[in-house]
Amino acid sequence: MQLFHIYHQNRFKKFIHSEFWLFELSVWLHTFSRSMIAIFIPIFLLQIGYSIGHIMIYYFFFYTIDVPLNFVARWLIAKIGARKVIIIGSFFSIAFFISLYNLTLNNWMLLVAIAFFAAAYDAFYWVAHLFLFMKCSKNDDNVSGDVSTLSIIKNIAGIIAPALGALIIIFFSKNILIIVSVFILVLSILPLFKIKKIPDKSEQKQISFPCFFTNWKLIKDYLSKGFFHIHCTTESVIWPLFIFIFFANIESVAVLPIIISITGILFTFFAGKIHKAKRTKMIILGSFFVAIIWIFRLVIENTLFYYSSVFLVGLFSILISIPLDSNIFERGEKRDALSTSTYRNLFAMFFGACFYGVLSILINVFNISFILASSGLFFVIIISYLSGIKKYDLAMESINIEKSG
């Protein structure tokens, strides 16, 4: 999913004590390890000899397995705490890397196992991370600022790690990159064993799925998250594949996350300053421009445009992700933080499963995925627009009641 969070120390001093720097260190190492290799994973599968269709099937299995594991992750966090679940998720990530290292062509059982390890990692690690973020920023009046701060620090790591990963691939091999990533990932687990006092369990009773979504505000945020994720996975998986096939070299792919991270650092801070009342407008504006860029990618074949479009997509995606996550986190803190982190990841993975389910039976993967990414963003616009209408109707109803009184 959508990828790495680290926590702003000054915001959380009143909720944790000095041990938290160990957790920050763990997240930094984990972020660096995953960022080194994440964008190259579909390229590795292609280089081993798997077809585009096989890669789509792999991602379909990954997303489909991930969906029910989110509930397992929620249950585990309630029972043993988020820290231990993060450790378990990290071990699944190590199993993923080891399996990827040993993967060969037509080894379908191992490929399915890799999909399972990736899904277990995603569900366990990120549901626990999102829960900790909401728990530590609870009652904070500036959730948008917190979200933007996390994104900025994430993007700083995102500049260095992919470049280093590309250098290792170019001068050594993908297997060396996997070994280095596993080594750093193992290091990221060690500080977690020393943490004993960070409060990482939910004091609230978890709300069931049907009882959680009781009003349109909640439904529209999660639907928007799902449709937005279609764009996110297209940008992070399909677009790098397209660029690799178009330019036929790994360096062309390595540039993509660096451009995205630079864009994020430049503009995420300003997105965090967006007033709460303007979030819906920003989501609509960002969705419209990103959708138009996907349409242009269908018809324009130009190197300069391909890379400049990555910069523009990174910019306008921030106008969607920061306000949308801020809405989800704010409302989630008031209801049930653990269920919120679960359902946020659940919706993203469910929509991703549907997306790759369609692509796995098609031949023209690139054009269709670009169209689906654009369509998903137009659905975000429609949902946000309907939300604006509902807010207007409620405001008018309130005015009419006051007049009649």
C-alpha cells in the first residue's frame, strides 16, 4: 500500500516517554530497507521471466490474501499489542525477501508463498503503524500537520534509498540488493525488542464493520481511499513496469521514486497547512489534475513528459492524500483507532484486489490500467462533490430551523 510512516518526536512527548527514540530508529531502518527495493519488485519478476499477465496475477493474489488478514492483524494488536505485531510483520517481510531471492521461473508455489508473505507483512505492519500514529496524535488539534510531517520525513528517506538500490543493482546484482535489504530489515527489528513501555494496545472495544460505517462522512472517506488507491498502485507498480519496458533499463525506473520524494518534500508541508474547511476542495482539485495526467499518458509518447508527469502526479496526489488521511485519522481517533487503521487498509487492499482481478484477465494491461486509474479519481471527485452537497443541505436545514424558531 500506499508507503512508510515515522513519528514527529515533539508531537508525541506527552503520550510516550524517552524509549520512543528506539521506535523511531526502527522505523527509519525499516523505511530505508523497503524503499531500496520496493519499486523494483515487479521489474525483478519481469527479469526472472514472468510475463506481465503473471505479474498481474501475483498482485491479485497479494491483494486478495491481504484483505482478510487485516482482521487478523486487528485481533492480534488487541491481544498482544502493536509493537509485537510490527515485529511479526517484519519477520514476514524478511521471509518475503528470502523467497524472492530464491524465486525462479515457473516456481508457482513459491510465487504464491511470496504473495502470502507480502500480504501478511502489509496487514500486520501497517495496521499496527497506523494505529500507533492515531494513538500518539490523539486529541491533537493539528492532525493535518502531523500527517504532513510524517510524509515529509518519509520522503527524505525515499530520495536516498532508491538511488542506493539502483546503484547496487547496476554495479552488483538484484540478489545483492535483496541481501542488503534483509540485513537492514533485521537491524530494524532489534530496537523493538528493547521497547517495553510504549502504550500500544487499544483501550476501546473494536467496532464491527457494519456498525462502524453509520454515516455518509465515514463511508465517503473510505470509498475515496479505495478509489484513490487504484491510482496509487498504478503509479507504484504499473507505471514503473511501463517505464522499464519503454526505456529498457533499470536506471530509468530508479529515477521515479526520487522525483516523487523531492516533490513530496517541497509540497507536503504546504498541504499540511490546508484548512479543514478546504479539504474537500483540495481533494477534488488534486483528483481532477491527476486524472487528466493519466489521460495524457494514454496519448503522449515523450520522455520529457513521462518524467515531468511523475513530478506533477506527486504534487497533485499530495492534495488528495493529506486531506483524505487527515479526515480519516481525525474521525478515527474519536471512534475506534484500531478499527480505523484496519478499515483504512482494508478498503485500499480490497479495491486493489478488484483492480488486479480485472488486469489479470486482460492483454492490454497498460492502457486499461491508466483508464481505471483516471476513472477511480473521477469517482473520488463525484464522492467529494456529493459530500459537499450534503454539507450544504445540512447547513441550509440548520438555517431554516433557526429562522422558524
